[in-house]
Amino acid sequence: MSYQEKKNIVSLISTLLIFLLYSMYVFQMYKEGSFHSTDVFSFWGSFIIILIVVSILAKIIINIIFNIIYRITTHEKEPSFSDELDKLIHFKSITVSHYVFVVGFVLAIGLLAIDVPPYIMFIVFIFSGVISDVVRMITEIYLYRKGV
Amino acid sequence: MGKSLISNNIRSLRFNHDEMTQQQLADKVGVTRQTIFAIEKGNYSPSLELAFRIALVFNLPLEEIFSFELKD
């Protein structure tokens, strides 16, 4: 298995774990009444912003740890640049990911049009973001494995 | 997607050039070892520029390294 495949698998697992743990933490706090905001938009706005910041920081740390483990276990240095194959696979997977996100976005907006409570719209919005990221990573793994 | 119609004999050329490793070829043409592996396997058809770079390493014309076949 190549470096890129391993890296994407680690990213995939960490993305799902971060989202799951962070969601569980926030909803636990919400149930305990630690969040006093009565404004649904303010609550979901902070949820999304903190999720983005936490995800970025956690992914940086996980990536550093992964590279260290990769060097130790394979005695090989990770590629320091993206070549034409990496870029092509990245563009293709980003395109697929965007389609998934757009479907989720339209669905979320559509829910508002049929008078569904705003929090459902935010949940759909957040899930479409996470699912599109997961689809991007799965597409990358698939393309590295099967070729382009 | 998948197997391309462009085949190559890079693997045997590497072998005939002092058993050059994939990493050595990758370093010479400026790509990662993974890309050389994908080209050899037929999972990726390189850009024209990369194909010329590979040809330069082996000092051979392009058509002696890569061949194109039309399949139904």
C-alpha cells in the first residue's frame, strides 16, 4: 500500500473520529445546559466554526504523528511534493466531493423552503460537509488503487 | 479509468540500465516512486512531458518505450 493510500485511510478514520467525538461532546454540553445561547443560528454557527478549527488542528497533529510512524516503520521518507498523478487524483476527487456537497447544500436550503426547523437545515449542512470530505478521501484511495 | 491503452516497457528498461530502481528513475524525472509504479502497472498514462523525460533518461525515442493500441 502506498504512502498516499495509507495517509488517506488515516485521514478518513481521523475525520470520522473527530466529528463523532466533537459532536458527542457538544451535545453532552448542550444537554447539561452549558450552552446558554437561545439563538439557534448562534449555536450552530459556533458549532461549525469550532468543528473546522478543531479538525484542522487535529489533522495537523495526526499528520505529523503519521509521518513519524511511516518513517520509522518503512525507513522511507514521505514524498515532499505533489507530482502530476497526485494533482490529477486530487482534482478528480475534489470534483466528486463538490458534487456531494452541492447536493447536501441544496437539500439543506430546500428543507427551509418547506418550513422544516432551522436546526435540521444545519444538521444536513454539517453532514453534507463531512460526507463530502469522506467521499473525497474514498475517491482518492480508489483512484490511487485502481488508476486514472 | 483503470487499464490504459498505452503500454510501456519501463520495467525492463530499468532492469537493463544497471537495475535502476523505481525511486532512482522517479528522482531523475521529478515524480514520486508511486507514479513510476502506477505507470509501469498501466494504471496511469503519463503526460507528454513526463513521457519525454523518461525517454531522455533511457536515451531512446518515445515510441520504443511507449506503445498505443486501440481496443474495441
